[in-house]
Amino acid sequence: MDGERQSHHDIWVMDKTESGWSAPRHLPASVNSAADEFYPMALQNGTLYFGSQRKDPNGPGDIYRALPQPDGSYAVQDLGRPVNSAGGEYEAFVTEDERMLSLAVSGGTRLAWRLRSLCLAQAGRR
């Protein structure tokens, strides 16, 4: 899959090298699913937060956290409630210490968007 154009939205990375940037690298299936993945945010420790439209009970778009593993893979978890809801959650911004998360939430039945912030430690997600 490396270097191949995908027909849906996936997450790719490039590494900074001494001479510039590496070739784009498609992240593994634990991060990229058959659904769309979007709006990734990488932390300095390698943790990745991103949105996905995977089929699950929360809603049309949820926020996921991918933890890098020693073998180069990622352990991916749906952040669940109270981060994700029946509305669609998108564009997560997480502080570097992973204590606070802000995100955009679609209005469910109304075509309205709102911003929401929460403390991940108090939500039991850190």
C-alpha cells in the first residue's frame, strides 16, 4: 500500500530527514480502516489522535487515539463517551500533556456545529 493512491481518506506520514523529507508512508490498518480517517494530530511522544467514520455505536464520526508500539504498529482505541456522542466528532486538538481535548461536534439532527472542550483525566480517558 505504501505510495499508492487510496480511493478514500487515509492518514499518511512523512519523516523529517537530514536532507528534507522521506517518501509518504501509509499508516497501518489499525489506524487506517475501510472507512474515512481524517484530521490527525500527532503528539511529540508519537501518540496520534484522529477522526474516523468507522462503524460503531457512538455516531457518524468519532475521535480515536493511536498509541505507537515498539514493533512499529499502533494500538488504536475509540475514546468512547463522554468524548464521542451520537453527533459526529471531528478535528480533535489535544494538549501535549493529554489533559485537555477540544473538538468540533456536529449538531446531530440540526445542521449546526459547536466546539466542545473537556478534561481527559476527569473523563477517564487518560
